Amino acid sequence: MDARNTKVMNRFDVTQRLIAKLKHEEAVVGGIGNTNFDLWAAGHRPQNFYMLGSMGLAFPIALGVALAQPDRRVFALEGDGSLLMQLGALSTIATLKPKNLIMIVMDNGIYQITGAQPTPAAGVADLVAIALGSGLTNSAWAADEEDFERLIDQAMSVDEPSLIALRIDDKPGVGTTRRDPVQIRERFMHGLGVREPL
Amino acid sequence: MAGRLAQITCRPGHVDNPTRSVKFRQTAATRPRNLRGTRENAMAIAEQQTSSQAGQAAGDGSWHGIVLQTLKRNEISLVPYVPDRVLTPLIRNLHADPFFTTFATAREEEAVGIVSGAWMGGRRGAVLMQTSGFATLANTLASLAVPYQIPLIMFVSERGTLGEFNYGQSLVCRTMRPVLDSLALEHHTITRLDELEFIADRSIKQAVTTQAPVALILNPLLTGGKVFDK
């Protein structure tokens, strides 16, 4: 489906819709800025990881979690600007074919948080076409909220990596993640069952 | 998928309470292995038995054999890399050994993200790269590995010194130690075969126990380096 025919959705709304679907302690890695602000605002879960830098690494970090815990579904939420910084990661993921990795791209065509400047891809590049061309065959644009939820259900039932892209509006994130990297990492490890609290 | 919860124990050193069972992890015994035949199977078993004897040098005594065995002894099974000519025998042997999941990434940052995620998920990794690749990592080190206290283990094949023929390589090499020092990161330049196992093994254990990154720089005195026209 062409991106231009899809509905413009809202990041916080679709993030809430995703979180409501998670019933099996699925991991969620939130990319830098608004992407993880809205993940935070949707309600903290012990299986959430919030990036405070390292722009573009949400998919690689989620891939690492997925390789470490192949029996757990792992979601990664990334912005379009962030994804553009690390397009090669799509090919790496296509090569490794983790069965439990689901990538979600929030595409508003702008660097919202730095002043809403357009990305170099805005209006010219199709991120789903890039994902398909990178070898991620199960990649699609979500037409609207209902279609997004359908695609999430489909992604959670297949044995291959999935990528779902959505057009979103230019609204900033609803919340602000507490910027405590050690606590974020430690609680994530507790949430994944890797460690026990002291 | 979430229904199949393997009851297993964590790897020693990874957690503070390894006797407790942890959900969602696979044991070494249940992890699918891509063994290519009984001969290789037997070799893998023999290698693992060898690697369980601490202090015993690896296989042929080559630098790359020692690195491989040291990784294995420390339960480091995930090894993404951006290739380098000098690292070729190590990369080839990692691919041949079913203990390891090893693959190329498009950028070094990506590899750092992968092993960071894996660490948080309970699996140990290390990244292989060249000096010029390390030079792309300052932001990732300063915004991910260091502040989140992730024991990122880096092996850096050192270009740019002791016979370098590419001016750019010699320049970028000079940025490596200042970047490491500016973040107060542990790093060692390994020049001697007889010191390799000690430095690598101790540094990996220190990274894990102190939850801090470490860079192990493989100097041409150890590896032979890369010389003109190769």
C-alpha cells in the first residue's frame, strides 16, 4: 500500500493501542525522543526499554534482545528520522530472520523534536519499500488504526520478522521519560527475567 | 511462543542470583545447533572441553585461536562484526563454530546496539571491528554503553601504525585512545601472544563484573597487521 493513501494517525494513540495488545510480557524498545516519550506515557511496563541517545539503534537493540530471548516477542518503536540513520540494520535483520521481532516505524516526515525540520526522505522515499528492498518481506503500511491492530495481530502470529509503518501527525510526545539510564536498564533486565532486584 | 517458557539458569556472572531459574531463556542444550557432521560435532565437544580448563591455551596457539577460546570460556556467544583483513581467520573460525552466532553488520554502531540488547536479555556478546570503525562509535559509547552501564566488549584490529600505508588510517588511529580516555574507558593494547589470554580473559571478566565497556586493541605486533598491497 502506498503511504500517501494511508490515514495520518497519532503516535500516542497507536502506542496505547499496541500496549493494550501485549499479554505475554513482550519486550518493547522505544527509540529516541518522542517515540519513547509516548511509550512512557502509555504506562510504564517492566519490559519497556527507553533510549536516551544512540539515535537509530532501536531496531539493533531489539534485535539483540530477540536473539537473547527467542521465546519472547520483541517490539521496537522507531521514528522515520531515526530509521534513516541506520537503514543497514534492516538488511541485517532480514538476513538473521528473527522469528520474534516486530518493528514499528512512526513516520511524520519531520524531526519533530528539533523544530519540525523535514527529513531528507520526506515526500520522496517510501520506508516500507526500503524495508521490502532490504529483504524484510513482511513489511506493510498501516492504512488506519484498525488496520494497524490487524497488522500487529498478524505480526504476532508469524514466524518471521515484521515491519509496520504508520503515517503520524506532527504532535510532540505526551509524556517525558525519566532520564535515569541505569534504572531504565536494570528494571528492563528485571522485566525480562534476567535479574532479580536487590 | 510465549507459552513455551524454558526453565533455565542464567550464565554465571550475568546475574546476581544465578541459582534462581529464569523464564524465557534457552539452555545450551536446547539451543538449536547447526552442526555440519559428526566430525565437526566431535571437534566442537573437544573444544568445549578444552575451553572449560581455565588457563589452558587454545588449539594451535594462534592469536585468533586464543581469542576464540577465551570468548567461549566466558560464554560470549554473540559476535557481530564489521570485517577487517587481519580479523579474517578469527571471523572464519567463529562462523565455523556452532557455539557462536556471528554475522556482519552494516555499521559498528549497529553491532554495539545488538550486543547491548543481548546483554540486557541475558546473552553475552562482543563486537569485532577495525580502528576506523571504532572512530564511528563515540556517540554510541557516550549515550548507550557507558550511561546504561553495559559491559560492551570490543576487539579492535589496529590499523594506522607500525607500517601503515594509508594516511587516513594513520590519522584516524590517533583518535582512538583519546576517545577511550575521554570517557575513562578501560582499554588495553595487546602486543604479545603470551599476554593475550591473560589480558583478554581478565578484561572480559572485569567488564562483566564492573558493568563497564572494555576495548581490547589487537596491535600489529600480535597479529602481523596489514602491510602494503595486500
